[in-house]
Amino acid sequence: MPVAIQPRSQPMKKVKVTIAHLEEHYEGIVRAANVTFQVIQNESVIVKDSLSGKASHPFTKIYAVDVDESAVHVMHDRPDLSWLTITAELVE
């Protein structure tokens, strides 16, 4: 279950997280994979979530969070999937 952490009392904003190439390759077969990721702003975790499945095309999920306009970045637990991309951005 996703967790949106609300550390400050600013107006609610939305974070758009896009995941592409969530898949594992095993003996020539493309299989589903799991990933846990965190969206971080100003050294605080603002979103923590896990996804399971296979996403060869970009999959986007929107989270309502209580943050400011500072930049965000993503960390995840699958460095073994070098083709996996996860991006996050603040949206209106």
C-alpha cells in the first residue's frame, strides 16, 4: 500500500512518478519484477511505494503530497535492473 508522508503544512501538490522497463530477464524470458521506491525532497521521504508486475511501456502514478516547490528525486531498491527508469516530478 502506498504511503504519502506529509512532513510539512504547505498547500497540497501532486507528484507524478513514471516507471518504465519494470521487468526481469531470465533465460531469454521477460518476467514481472518488484520494486520499492522513495521520492525524496529536501532530504525527506515524501512518497514510499512498491510495485509488482511488468511494465515495458511507461506507467504513471500520481500522489497527493504536502510539499514545497523544491526539486525531487527518486531512489529504488533494484540496482540490478540497469534498464529500469523511475522519474518523479511535481505537477499542478
